[in-house]
Amino acid sequence: MELAAFFPMLGELPEAERAKLADAAVYRRVPAGTVLHDGASGCTGLLLVASGQLRAYIFSPEGREITLYRLFERDVCLLSASCMIQSLQFDITVEAEKASEVWVIPAKVYQKAAESCAALANYTNQIMASRFSEVMWRVEQLLWKSMDKRLAGFLLEEAALEGGGTLHITHEKIANHLGTAREVVTRVLRDMQNEGLIRLSRGTVELTDEKRLRKLSAQ
Amino acid sequence: MELAAFFPMLGELPEAERAKLADAAVYRRVPAGTVLHDGASGCTGLLLVASGQLRAYIFSPEGREITLYRLFERDVCLLSASCMIQSLQFDITVEAEKASEVWVIPAKVYQKAAESCAALANYTNQIMASRFSEVMWRVEQLLWKSMDKRLAGFLLEEAALEGGGTLHITHEKIANHLGTAREVVTRVLRDMQNEGLIRLSRGTVELTDEKRLRKLSAQ
């Protein structure tokens, strides 16, 4: 697992910076369900995903979750290193959704390198802008789209990620992604089943009419 | 109106970069209501607020507005220069809420300076992180707070900005800030009036019990 293979940016840095980042990076292999970062854990550092799938989410005061974005192979999580950007004033939780391999670059080392290296600072900018854009996309969905359309979009996204039309997922988990109550998810899923879009059984949701789901999601 | 007075960062740049930014900056004085940037206008550039008050907001597909953040003297708007950050993939509208004076730095000039200057690139990062944090704060309000609490918070914010407890604002305008329908605002305001928190008259909202409004907003 070569760091450089998952972090091409490294090749564009001066030798001194490159060596410092590579020396400080820690490789971790974690099972699904591992919380890699949360507000209480302070400054974890940059997370580079070598394999697997991470999920970043926030909590309501009552403990309700809502997914902000997901990270896949070669993605970089910057918000887990929020201490290095003074103006970043909110907390997220990052969890491995599948068994994952990540490189962790300590925030202090990265920050020091970026202070003198414009290329790295501009790269940081691009990463932050990507996450900001993803969050804005989710926010617009949340604000302007009804739950049936958002749920149709979520089911299609999951089917694409899992590579199949039968999802092994509980209503509770879906609710946590979408920031709503389990009861709401159950009600909307039943409506969808009545309309022939999906078939429900214990612990699974089968997509039976992806074309109409796509149409619903795009409305 | 010296640019450097409103953009202290300028003093930390090498002479060559400083001169380029200062030469390219355009000073504008605009009346309240002027749209300084929107999705259609392409890449306006960085906006530095010398005086006045700007509002950044997004639109729903049906044309409903929602305020993301406001900018005051010495604040910098980066999202109006989204073209210079490739990964920034969403549009906002920026409008002068009050008569304002702004410096506009063309995106191309700023981007070129940041490419070779780590200090400027790291500064850009801090600005983006501030806006990202403000947007996250609004999103959390939107997601987890009921309309009466959000409205109480908005009225207090306005009173602080206007320096007085009598606001000259229509229900329509309040709805545009909060991303809801005018009818909803009218209903919640009437409830508040019945509870003695505010007094309504044509085109004004008078805060009659700021203490209880503060308590409501903080719940």
C-alpha cells in the first residue's frame, strides 16, 4: 500500500515536503462500523481512502443522524483535520461504512507543509470546495425535495454502490442517512411498494422498477 | 477608500503580488437592492466589503429564496469567484441589502497570485472555511429547529443589525430569508403577537419581549 499511489498530489511537492508527509502518514485497516473521527476525538488528521467506503454525517441535538457525503477510494477527508483551519467551526463524524484502508496524515504535519507550499495549499482549497459543493447539493435536496423523491434517489444511489437491485438495509439506517424518523421511511417505502416501485421483505428492499424510481427522483 | 485598509492580507504579500491585486481591484458603490453576483453572471471575482451589508442566498427550483450568510465591512465573498476553484460546483446570488461600497478583485488575477503565493492560498482556505461553517450553522438550524425558534432568532438578529426593536420588514422578506412561504411567516408572527412577544402593524414588527424571544430562540 504505497501512499503515493493514493495521493498523486504527493508527486507535485518538493522533495522535503514529500518526505515529511510520507514519513508522518499512518496506515490503518479498519472493520465496517469503525468511527474514524468525531467531534470529541479532536483533530484526527487528513484521511486518505485507500480502499472501502467512509460516511461523514452530523447529529441533531436529539441524536438524529444525517449523511453529508461519502468517501471512496482515493478521496480525501479534510474536515477530520478541522483544527488546522481555524475558521472551520463545525463537527462531523466519519465512520467506515465498509471495511476500509486509510492513510492518516497528522494535521500539524500537513498544515506546516501547506504553510510554505502554495501547491499544497491550493490543493487543500480544491478538497474543501468539493466537500462544500457536495454538502450544498444535499442541502438543496433536503430543502426543496419531498421525502419520496429523496428516498427514490437514495435507493438508486445504494443500488449503484452495491452493484445490485436488492439492498440489505433497515428502515432505521435509511432514516439516519436522510435525517428523518424511521416511521416516515416505513410509510414512504410502503407507498412505493403499493405503486410497484419496490418490494419489501424483512431487512431488504428490492428495486423492481428502476426506471420509474429514476423518474420520481429526477422530478 | 484605500484597498489595503479593508484587506489587511495585502500587507503580507510580496510586493509583486500586492501591486497586481491592487492594480486590478475595481471600486464600486452600489445602492441597496443591487445584485452583485448571480449564477448567470459567470465569475464576478472576489468581493471585499468596504461598507454596507451584502446577502448571499440560493433559490429553489420554484424561485423560493433562502439566506445562506451575510457580509459586513471587511468581509470577503469568495463564492462570487467560484470559477477560480474548479471543484466549487454551486451557484449563489449576492445582493447589496443596504447601500454598499465594495472592491472587486478579478478572479483570474487573484487565482494567478494564489498559485505562487502560499500565504494567499492559505488565506483563501480560511475564507472558504468561514463560509462553509456559516452555511453549516444555517443548515443545522433549518434541519433541527422549528419555525417559531428560527423566526425568533431571525428577529433578534435583525434587531441587532438595525440597532432597534422596531423592524421595517415585510412577511414576504422574512419568508425569503428563512426559505419558507409567506403564509407560514404570517401565521407564526400572529402566534407570537398573541403571546405578547411582538407587536405587528403594517410593514413593521416590533419586538416587545426580547428576553422571551431569546429564550425561545435558544431552545
